[in-house]
Amino acid sequence: MALTRATLTPFRVGTKELYLPDITIAFLRTPTSPPSTAKFQVPPWFSKLDLRDYLYHVYAVRTLSVRSYVKQSRVIEGDPLLPRPQPNRWHRPRPTKFMTVELERPFVWPEEPESYDEWNKTEMKESEETQKELAEANGPGKDAIVNKDRRGKMREQAKALLEGNVKWKAGEDRKGSGRLLGR
């Protein structure tokens, strides 16, 4: 008789089946806490049992205890997501939920590098160039960008029309542009 992973768990497994999670769980670096604890930022609806089951089934990490707290955001004047300012209207942004887990085995973060200069230097440079090109192509001045190949073809067509080498005939497309027909 084959034993499944669920029967080998040291605790009662929850009933939520989580195959491909569509949630974001952030593992936070906390240099002041001991290596036997881990801190996560989780969605507000996430429970302690959900996090325990998630860590066990996805990463095979056993936990001893889970503590959670919800950090309320400060009340601000007006809603920052609205286009116009709203004086004298108060808004509280959504709270954030944090969970601290006591691990069965300690986890030690790797040392942070002193400089990131040598990491993916060429890839970062290529990425920056690509992003600049995309920003120029899709930015506010995108209508001012000249397609030189298209401009050259249009110049040749206009020259052929003026010389009489090509006859103009109105087209049937919606834009009203015509077609060039050779003699």
C-alpha cells in the first residue's frame, strides 16, 4: 500500500486544493530576526492554515507555528487613485497582512553582494535600449516618428505619377486612397 504525501504530514492537511496558485506571497528579508523565522506578506484573506499548507505542499517546508498581523494604512486626504483631488474627503488605503512563521529547520539568507555592477551587465544594457526604443515608439511623440522606408516608397510613387509612368485609379477601400496602375 502506497502512502501519499498527505498521510505523512505531521499535521492535519487542509481541504483547499491549491494546484497552480494565483496569489502573490512575498518572502521578506528580515536581518534582525533569527534564522528559524521567516516573514511573508500575504493577501488579506489568507489564513494561517493556508500559509502552512502552501509552504508544506509547494516547498516541502515544515512549520512549527504561524503568527499573523494586519497592518492598517494611514488615513489620507482624498483618494490617490482618482484623477481629481478631493479635499476634505478622507480615504484609508487597503491594509497589508504579514505572517511570521517559525521554521522546523533554520533558513539563512545568502550574503548581499557589495555591488551589482558585474551582474548581467550586457543584458541590462540591452534591456534599457529596448525599453528606450519602446518608449519612443509608444510615447507621446509616436506620431512624429518617421518611417523612412515608407517615405521613400511614397516618394517613388509620387515621382512615377508626375512623370506619367503610372496611371492613378481610385481604389475601393474605405480610406479613399487610390491604387497605382502601370501602363
